[in-house]
Amino acid sequence: MLSDGLWSSDVAEAAWPPATTSATGSVTALPGSTVLALSRLAPAKLRLQLATALDAWPWERELAVAAPDVLPVARYLTDLPDVSHLAVKPVPLLAAASGTLADLSLVQMARRQHRPLVLADSSMPAAQRVALERGLRSHWRDSLLLSQALARTLRQLDLPLHACRLYGDGGLPFVDTEQGWRPVTVLSIDLVSSTRLLHALGAEAYSLRLQAYHERCREVVLRNQGSPEVPQGDGLMAYFGFPLAVEDAAAHALTAAWQLSCGLTDLDLEVRIGVASGQMAVNAHQAFGPEVHLAARLCAAARPGQILVAPSTRDRVGSGVLLEPRGDGPLTLKDFDNLEAVHELRGLRPAAVGPAAGTAGGSSGFVGRRVEINRLREAWSTACAGQLQWCVVHGDAGIGKSRLLFEFAGELRAQRSRCLEWTGQVHAGSSPFAAVIDGLRRHLAINPDTDIGRLQHRLADLLPSLRRQDGALGDLARLLLPSLNEPATGSARWSELLLACLHALIEPGPLCLLVDDAHWLDASSIELLRRLRDTCGERALLVVVGERTERGHLLTLPGRTTLELQGLSAAEAAELAGQLGAALPEPVRRRIIERAEGVPLFLEESVRMLNHRDREVDGDVPATLEDLLMVRLDELGPDRVLAQLVSVLGREFSSVHLDALLEQSDPFVERARQQGSVGSLLDSGMLQPLDGPQPGLRFKHALLRDAAYGSIWTDDRKRVHGLCADLIERCTPELGRQRPELLAHHFQAAGRAEQARRAWLAAAKLAAARFAHQETVELAQRALVLHGQVPEDAERTFSAMDLHLLVASAQIALQGYSSLQVEAAYLAAERASRTLTDSTPALRIRLGLEACCVMRGDLARAAELAEACVAATDWTQDARLALQSRWALANVQFHQGDWAPSLAGLDECLAHYQFDLHRRSGVQDPAVMCLGYSSWTLFELGQADEALRRIERILSLSETLQHPFSSGIALSFAASLKRLCGDVEGAWRHAQEAVQVCERGGFKVWLAHAWMVRGQLRSDRGDVRGGDEDMERGYAGWAGSGARISCATYLVTRAEIRLRQGRTAHAGADLEQAWQISEQIGEHYYQAELLRLQGLRDWQAGERIRAEQTLNRALDLAHHQRKPGLALRCALSLGALQASQGQWRIAAQRLSTLLSRLHQHGSSRDDRWARQALSCWESGRTFASAEATPWEPA
């Protein structure tokens, strides 16, 4: 039966099998009456109803012979097998016929889903089948029915109608129930003096004139690819870029506006027009947004015949229109105050018009970038020779950074060279080491099913150097396996472990590390790159980093090669356009090249779109990348919804998540599943397969993903984000545990604030445990933002307080206790804790505020807070809080110069300290601090031997703790104490390592301390200029953080070095400033040394009497403070002054008395010098040391 799918049909019978026609010798099965019916039935909706037994016959061939101009006829099989028991699976729009029962099952599944199906002949080449589907999807839009779109595509590809079979409803239109966002330009048109015209013409004549005006407007708008609204009286609105995206929508709109302004003279009419552009919400075939109202307001403000153009439209057009500033100052409109940069349209420039476009061109080769690729090749050759190479590729979005890295990686693989690839992800910017771990998983082909035992054996074979590190292979295996939690112990070793893994990968021979989209790397991965740069020495390694210019230079390292990618040259752009669009007319290619401005993505996508069209091409291409990307989405036809759906998963996503998402019961998912095909998105180049052991896909470019994502209706986007979060928890729970921030992102976008808050909190705690301080701050702040959106209860109050404390701890590591951010976090935590009944959080907060007071030099307030904490705690109830309270009080007493209770408190803390009192997520370990400060006190007390023993303890403890912040502090104390004791080379090694640890961790305040100590040691070793630079940078960093504590000590130490260098004035200025600070904040522990150096300054200035008086004051103060170690230094300086005046006996007697009381100071250089000086002075000789001495002037 042949029917039109409604009520007209022709039923005919004929013998089967068909007989041979005697005249032609051909076999014909089509009855004659059916052939006659072809002329009277609706040609676009023909349906041939058959039994399945007749389906194998080539009916399309006979129909084409009988009626050459007929459109494809859809087949409808009347007795298909029942497939209701089978699970519903997505059916493609086009598939290859197999000639088996599988074809019938596919037809029935398509009917069950109310979808059409095209089966291509089995002999059709795969490439041609891809082109057929692409063309069909491109043409099945606008007003074309499916059969019309199929006929047009077959003609375009020069294929006969019988090359495929159409099943289902050939009269099916492409129904687009779009809800989403798209860039639109709006025209508001108003007829000038319409009321006066009505009175002049009369109602009847006016109605005819108005009808002609409406028809003229409609004609002009449609001619310029716009969409006019139904006229409302004398006003009219028109849209460009909606309901379908238009290349150069703003320019088309302005062209229409100008043509209307100039083209109504024959009707004796005049109009005023307003034009505005922007992202608008699209729903129920209507566009909504402030731009609609802005266009209307501009129209109302325009003079007769004037066209006012909003700034948003001006920014979207090129040189094809003549725009001039309005010139009357800011324009104030209702709801749009002080509108700047409104322009007036003054004319058009002529545009080239070309003939019709041809068929699709081929895919592009790698064009241009010869200089850049050659520099990378040269760098690789140098790296292979054993010299580290570091290249950073900068460029704007779409300029070709990823393509350059991709082509270079392909070259290396073709040479069988080893290549490791990392890719930054926009949603993983707060996931510590995310890019590193993902890259290693791909490189080592690790998937969730990998057995951990076998993986450890593989790692042992691939990375033999890690065998020597205890537990490293097991921890690395647990870290890399997606199905496992991170290592239960040693999470602080992540950085060290991954660095060791990279070193092991480099060890066998040349390795290239390619880092794409580095602007999205997390802070920990960036720091790991810096560490790799600093630690791999002269190794056979090439690192190539690609990052966007607008994000700044993340990896500003010395010795790097920077490649700034510019746009393609005119010749290169022409070559690329010629490859992609060989069939396009030359004027069209020239226009594309001009508008692309050398941006490869713009050029490629423009040519790709024009290649797949059979309409006349007028030479226009999108003026902005935004327009281009939206047109690119619309060109996908039914696949656009699927592209939008998968964009919610991110730029890259796994096949597991995609499959799970497509199975969800949701209207938007259902529409994407029914209309779209993943294969089609791959064929179109929108998606690309993702290399690696875990199957996945990625958008060709981040901008394509962003365009698809930004065009989704908000409600749809929220629901799909919720589905994504749920399926991640259900299908890949290990991913949710390892990267809770990914869950948080989806929950928050889904509007599920409570679940998002919990996930952000989990992510912040995980980052803190990994010592990723910057990420901790970012993640915690995201969680805190959501606290105002959820009902308050005890759990959430405690959570908010916990988050503020996490921020405080991380900011302490990054900025130091004295920073305003730290105090603000503690105060916020205090406010959150007021409703809690548990006093423990309040004590923690009080201790944090106490530390802020110490760093800012408010020692009196700090003492009050610390004493209150000590009174509220004891060792039996909460040993950790008791430890922290007593350490805090001892620290205040140390700086106040009250060493006896301070040392007693520090020793009490060390006596009670146990390893389990260390908080891995804490800022600093109390025992490390107690050992450091007590060692300094012991040196001042003349017990250098015990002080150095404690330094060895602090270094050993920090090694055991594997706590980077505490390690930086321990190394800094070790450098300071060993320098005081005269071990310059030992101190130098510790200072260098302290700087490295603090730089890696981003510990700004302790880095400043480490720079200060390293600067002192550089000066000790003869590097005066380098020492000055380090000390200046260190003091600026310390004081710049807001810290006042210890500033006097740093200035005193620098003054000692400047005196030794003969820089009396500079030293005097440092000492004067140090005394002022010391007196202002009551920091007295080092004042005896300060006075000693003031005496040396006076001596160096020739004021010997004043010098002797000041040195006597220094000695008296040291005795008063009962600090014989400092008294010894004062006695050496005073004795040297007196010995220079011949007072040998007085100097010797004083020194002898002091030395007789010092029995544990033999490890210090002061003790050695004192005994040598005593020997000289007792015999009436001047002591002349071969070394520069800190106890007499230069």
C-alpha cells in the first residue's frame, strides 16, 4: 500500500515473485496502479507499507525509475517482530544495512521510540556514509521535512535515491523545542509620526500604507536572515541569531536597519531604530533579555531616520558598517542610566558576493608554526644530549597551543620517543595533583580494574629507582589506582612521591613532558613542576607547557624558553583555508581569512560550516567567535542537544559517565538520546576520543564546550548537574572520595546547597591533609559561601567554624600569623562557635588569636590569651590543647626576655609530647617549635652543646613527621643556631634547604626568615652583594606580612654584618630602628646583643668613651637577664676595646671569670675565641683572629 500517511492511499496487488518484463527484460514488482498514484499523493510524505518478507526488494530503485522527481518514500513494515522485552537503546539516525534480521530489530526499536531510521546500502563506503549522515543532519532543519532533507543530501553527494532506505515518517519535521541561551541582536523599529499620518490619510488608506510598511519590514528582515515578530501597530521587533544562529548576526541586523531606513521613501515613510545585542534566554520560540528593552529604549530616543546602536552591538561588527559616536554625551534611558559609547549607524560598505559553495573539503594538515615546531625539535635534541630544556608556549584561546603540542607529541611517538602528557582541567583547579595523577594513569595504562599487586610489579620494573625508597612503590600504586583511596599513611608524601616517580621516569633516558592547558592546573601541580625544574639538574628532559596568555605566566622560571604563539600569517591562513575549503570560491576564502585574524579555530570552524551547505554563500562569516561557535552548534542539527548534555560533564569525560547519563530518566536527557548520536558528534569533529586505558571523550576545544554549556536552559542545566553528581556517587564512588570537589561542583550547579557544602568541606579537608594550602583556602571559602543558603543547626555551625579554622591554618602557612586574613578567619570562627556548648573550639580559636597577637607584637594581649588557655586546660583532659596552650605562653615569655619560665614551659611541653599529638593538618608541630626556641635560649645561657643536641633532635623529628611547614621551621632554626655557633658551612646547607622547602610550600613568612639567614651566611662566605639582596628581600617579606615580632632581631643581625663590612651608617640606622621596635612591643630577649652592637658602632665611629659606656650597659643587661652566653659576647667586645687601650689585665680578668662559669659552651665559636683571647690578653698581647670576628669593628 502506498499512502501519504493520512487518508489518501493506493492499495494494489501483484504476483510474487515478480515476473520479467518481456519488452525490457527487467524484473518489476511495483504494480501499475501504484506508479499512477505517485502523481496524486503528497510527495513529501509518501509511505510504502509492506510485509517484512518484501523488505529486501529494492523498491526505491523502481520508484526512482517510475517517477524520477519523487522524494524518498518511507517504508512502513506491518509485521515487525516484538521487541518490547528488550531494553530501550538509543537508535542512530543512519546506520549501515546488514541484510540480516538485525536490520528488522533496529527498525522496530526506532518505531518504538517514534524515531525515523535511514539504512544505507551495505556497499556504501564508510566515509560516504559519514558524509551522508552529516549532510542529512545539517539539512533537516528550518522548514524541510525529513524526506526533503534526505533528497537534498543525496543530490549534494551525487548519490541515487535507492542508495538508502527510509523507515518511519518521511514527513517528520525537525521539531526544536529549544530552551536555552544564545547570542541575539535585536532591532526595535518604530514608524515616525504614525498618528499624524493616520489623520492625514484616513483610516482606510492608513491601513493599506501600514500593511505595505509591515510587508517591507518583513521582506528586509528575512532577506538579511532575521526573524520578524508579528507587528504590533506601528512598531516591530526583529531578531538576528534567533531562532537559529546567524553568521555575523549583528552585521546582518545593522544591514537590515540601514536598508529599512533608506528604503521606505517610495512609501513616504520614515522610521527610527534601536539596536542591541547580548546573550538572551530562548523559550517557546521567544527571546527574553534586557537587550530587548534596551533596543526599544534606544529606538524611542532616536531622532527620525536615526539608527542608534548599543555598545554591545558595536563590539560585534567589523569594518563592513560605518558607525560614529553619538556625540551628545552619555545617554540616560529608563532602566539604563548613563549609557556610554552609543553609536549611530551612518552607512554600509559593499561586501563581496560569491557563487555557491561546493562540497566538503578534506581535513586539515598541520599548517604554519614552522619556527615554533623547529624550536621544540631543537630543544628535544638538546634534551636528548643530557641538558634540561624548559619551554613555555603562550597564546590566546583558539590560537593553536594544543594543536602544536599534539603535533609535536605525534612526532615523538613516531620516533618511538617517550612522552608523558598532562592536561589541566577547568573543574580540577582545586584538586591537588589532579593533572599529574591523571597523566601518569594514562601513561602507565592504569584503569580501575588494574590489580594492585601486578601494578606494583610493573612499577618496580618501570621505576627501579623507587625500589630503594621504603614503601614508595606501594604508596604510589595506591595513589594511582582509581578504585582505591589515597594512601592511608604518608599523604604528606604526595609531592615527594610524585617527584620521585618523575625522576624515575627520567632516569632510563630522554623524556618529554607535555603540559597542556596549564592555566587550569592546580597549585600543587604547578609547584611540583617548579620542584622538578629545580631538582632534576642536567637530565635528559624536555618540559613543554602550554598556557593562555590572559591567565598570566604561571611558571616564570629562570632558564626557560618562551614561545609566544601569534596568529597565522596571511600565507599560512590561506594554506589552511585551501586545505579545508578547496571547493569554496576564492572570494569566500579571502573573506574567511580576513575575519579569522589568524586564529586557527575561527578559520577551521568557519570553513567547516560553509563546506557543508548547498545554499548560496554571500561571503559573510561570523564577526565574533561567539557567533561562530553558536552557529557551529546549530549546524549539528538534532545532535546539538546531545552536545549540550555532555558539556555538563566537562571538557573531558569518561564513557562510563556518559553511558550512565544517557540512561537517566529526564526530559532533556530523553531528547538528547532520541535526537543525537555520539558517533555523529565524533564525525563532526565536535568531540574527539580520549586516549588512555579508560575510554572517554573530550571536546575538540574548550571554547566549543563552553559554548554548548552556556546555551543550556538553566533548569535543564541544574537537573543534569544533579544527575551527574548522583551517577558519580553511584558508578564511580572512588572518584567522589578522591575528588570531592567534582561532586561539589555538580551539586552546587544543581542547586543542592547542603550536599555541595558537605562536598566542598570534604574537599577542603582533603586538600589540608595533602598540605595544599592554596587549594584549602579556595575550597573552604566555596563551602562557606553555601552556609548562608542552608538552615542553621549545630552540625552546620560546627562545620562553619571548622572551615574558618581550616582557612586560618592554610593562611598561616601562606601569609603568616600576622596577616589580616588569618585574624579575620579566627574572628569568624569565634563568631560561629558562640552557640556551641563545647569549649574546645573556643580554646583553639583563642590560641590562634594569641599567635596573631604575638606576630604583630602585642605581647601583653598575647600573654593574657595564653594564660587563660593554660588555666582552662590540663594534661589529663586534653593533652593536645594543654601542649598548645603551654607552648603559646612559653613563646610569649621567650620574646619578653623572661627566659626561666619560658624554658621551663618549653621543657614541660617536650616532656609530655608524643607523636600522636601531632596534627597532620595543623600548621606547625609544637615540639618542633619548642625545640627551636629552647635551643636559642640555651645558646644565650651559654649551653651551646645542649642547644646543638636539640637542633639534631628537631631535624630528626621533622624528618619523621614529613610535615613540610615544620620542616621549613626546623631547617631555619638549624641554620640560625649553627651560624651562631660558627659552623658556617653546615648552616649554609640548612639555609639552602629551608629556602627550597618554604618556596615549595609557599610559606611566605618562614621563607622570609630563611632568606634572612641565607643572606647572613652569604655575607659570612664573602658574597656581600648576594647577602644584601637576600637579607633585604627577607626583611621586606617578614615585615611586609604585618609581623613586628623578631624584626629587631633581624635588624640586629644585619647590623652586625654591616659593621664587619665597615658600613657604619647603615648599621647605625638598623640598630636605631631595632631599638625603637624592641621598646615599642616589649621584646627584650636580644636587647643585650643590640646594645653590644651599638657599642661597636660607637667604637667604629671613633667615639671610644661612649662605646665603652654602651658596652658596659650591654654586659650589665646580659648579667641581669642571667644570660652568660650573651654576656660572653659582650665581654669579648668590651675586652677588645680595653685591650686596644692597654687595659689587658681588666679584660683578661673579666673573661676568665665568665669562662669559669661556662661548662657546656665548648661547641660555640664564641667559647673558642674567648679562650684564645684570654691567652693573648693574659700575656699582654692583642688577639688577632684569622677570621672576621663579630665582637670588634672592622
